[in-house]
Amino acid sequence: MPGPRTPSSARKGPAKADRSGEQRDGRQRDAFFDNAKYLAIVLVAVGHSWEPLKSDSRVLQGVYDVVYTFHMPAFVLISGYFSRNFDLSPVRLKRLITGVAVPYVVFETAYSLFERYFNHNPGQDISLVYPFYLTWFLCALFVWRLTTPIWKLVRWPVPLALVVAMLATVASHIGDVLNMQRLLQFLPYFVLGVSLKPEHFRLVRRRSVRILSVPVFATALLVGWWAAPRMNAAWFYRRDSAPGLGAPWWTGPVMTLVMFGCAVLLTACFLSWVPGRNTWFTAIGSGTLYGYLLHGFLRKAGEYNGWFDHAWLHTPLGEIFVTVLAATVVTVLCTKPVQRVFRFAMEPKMEWAFRQDPVELARERQRRDHERAKVSL
């Protein structure tokens, strides 16, 4: 994702393209957004590791609910922010295909085969219209990004996206095709990201917001502990309608608004504590989608092989161990060596599949000539 050109927080070097919207245009990366993406993906992996354990601990269930309130909305919001310049130009469409569509096909196939053979489930089909497990995000991102020009055109994009999400929670007939419920219910966060400007992120990074975020998060944790035995956590997954969860139809729109408000508030608090300087994990932030898609295989392997059934893991020390292990594993999966190994699937160039644009070829030759001239100097 190319961030704002902020000299104090940008790393030197050309920005590489990733699924969150970064471009190979030579712009300096903003360390703040790389840090935010890394911390968000750690929360995603940690949250997945808590799922088999949370039923034994009210405290863990409460923390899990708080994390699930904002961690994926934050990731989607950042993805929307770096999609705000997307148009239907050939260059950006090519990046959308190679950076989102192709990885979706590869990992949808890989996860389906993993389920079929490692979980001994021969009935698991390979279907590109029914996203399996984590691949829903790539499917949704593809559709969201194609709709970006629409959200930039309409007068009130975020309220309109909220209305769409609210209607989705009422429509029980929406099936699993393209994981449409998630696609529509997470849509407001993407549209919000498209609508944001750099100054909005500077606002949440003020010291006053950082201080206020402490009691906000403390209150959220208390509410999460109180609500743990009373609330259905499936609301946070946003993959079902209200009738599908056995709730009255009107609770869908109400919960959509409530969760949107809570998610935006907690995301602002989360971003206020994200460092804006270069840290040891800043460079890792450029590979968060590698960690996102790859850690799912280990999480599924643990489920298939009963790794989470050990009694010790269901104790406080065991829960801490699983948390640290999940954070460590996803960090490793975001590193450059892992990126180099899996780049063929995540960032394929596929020049053979596209017509060559003479203008782009001329620009590329000019860029190479310019680089050679700088080297010779």
C-alpha cells in the first residue's frame, strides 16, 4: 500500500504491490501503515488460535469478542484506504488480476485440497464461487475494488454502504455464493477507507486520542467479559443474516449500526497506538497477506490433528503459550524469505497473459535508462 509521503515515517526504497493496494511506482512507504497492517494481522492469527480455547474461559471469550469487534474491520479499512485511487485503467486491472484474482484461485484450490486430503473429507469440492475459509477476503476485495469508482462518485458513500449492509442482514435468502453476507456486511469499512484522507489518520494519532484510548479499551474489555455468556459471537463473523442466527429480522440492522460504531471507535484507538516510526516489524508489514493466507494451513492442521485438545492448552498458561506461538508463526510467515518462496502464487507477473501497452513499455524503458544513468554517475 503506498502511504502518504511522510519523510519522518517513510522507509527508503520503491513500494511493491500487494493485495492491499500498494503500487510499484517508486513512492516511499509510510511506516505507520506497514506497522498497522502487521499488528492487525497478528491479531487475526491470534484470534484464530483462540477459537478452540475460548469456550473454557470467560476472560478469553471476552477478549476474543473485543478483538473480533475491530481487527478485521481495521484491516478492511486500510485496504479501502489504499484502494481509493483505483480506476478501471489497464494497469490497475492487471494488478487486480495478478494480485487478487490469481491468488484467490490458487489458495481456494489449495485450501479445498487440504481439506479433502488432510481432513479426509472427499466431499470437499473445489469451487471458485464458494470461498473456503480465509479466501473470502480475496473474493471480497476483488469485488470491493471494482466498485471503488462508484463509491467515489456518490454523494454519501458510507451511509449508502451501511444501508446495503443493513439490508443484507435482513435477507436470509442470500446464500454462500461469493460469501455474499461477509462481502456486504464488511463493505462499509472498505468504503470508509476509500473516503478517508491522510489528515484523518493524523487526527487519531494525536497524544490526546492515545490517552483516551486506554479507558475506552478498558471499558470494551469489561463489556466483553460481561457479554461473553450473553451474546452470540457469530455476529462478529458477519457471515449470517439475523434470521440465520435465530434472531428477529430487525436486530440485523441494529447490530450492523452498533457494531460499525464500536468497530470504528476501537479501530481509531488501535491506530492511535500504532508507531509511526520504523520498527523491527515495519518491513514485515509489506507481507501481511502472505501471513494471512499461509497461517490458515497451520491452523487447520492443528484442528485436523487435535493439537488444541491437550488439556494444558486450556489453562491460562496454555492460552498465553498459544497466543505467543500464533503471533510468532504469523510473523515468520510475513518475512522476506517466505515471500520469495511463495511469490509465484501471491505476486505472479504473468506478462505472457496480457497485451503489452506501448506507452507503459516506453515508460519502463525510460525508467531503466534513468536508473542506469544514476548508477553511472
